[in-house]
Amino acid sequence: MSGSSRAERRLSRCVVVMDSGMNIEWAPDEDGSIDHGMDYHRREEAEFLSRIDAATPAIEVALDELESRGHAFLSSTDENFESFEQRAEVGMPIIEVGLACTPPLETGVLTGFVEQVARLINRG
């Protein structure tokens, strides 16, 4: 069996995903179950969510800074969010951010924002 750990959190104005970026293979338990592999992913995904949650206040401040530069964001729960969503990812583990704003972020600004989010999540 194999699997990858991935966790997603919808914040007020963006979606943050943390993915291990690797597929881990494991043999079945002695009883033939795959419980130990599934437990590993549950623990890693819980850690990913914890790291995103710890960084959330600082991520929100970074979004406020973009708003102060004239960008208006859709809520990540808005029904039109996915239609206008911009996504970028960086690093390992992979940090992916999706957001929707007007005017859209230029590619370099979006990448810079995702890099900032990754630094915030990967602190400590």
C-alpha cells in the first residue's frame, strides 16, 4: 500500500494546502490491515493542520497588506471563488495557496505571497 499526507484549511480569503510531496509505501500489518500506514498519515496531516493554524494570524496580516495595496479578495467560501481562483505552490513539503482577488495578483506577487506563507508555516 502507499499514500501521501495532505491537509487543507480554508482561511477567510484563501485556501492553504500542505502536502508531504512524497508517496510513502508500507507493507500491511501482520494481520493484513493497513492501519499503521493510515495512522501515520492521520498524525502527519494533524501536524500539518496545526502548523497552518499556528500561522493563520500572520497569513491574515499578509492578506491585509495585499488589500492595502488595492486588491479586493473573495471569501474562500464564496460560490465564485473557484471561478476566479489563482493557485501557486512552493517548497517541500509543498505549500499551495489558492486565492481570488481583483485585480488578480501578478505571477511574481502571487509566488512571493506563497513563499511568505511557506516561511510562516515552516517556522519552528
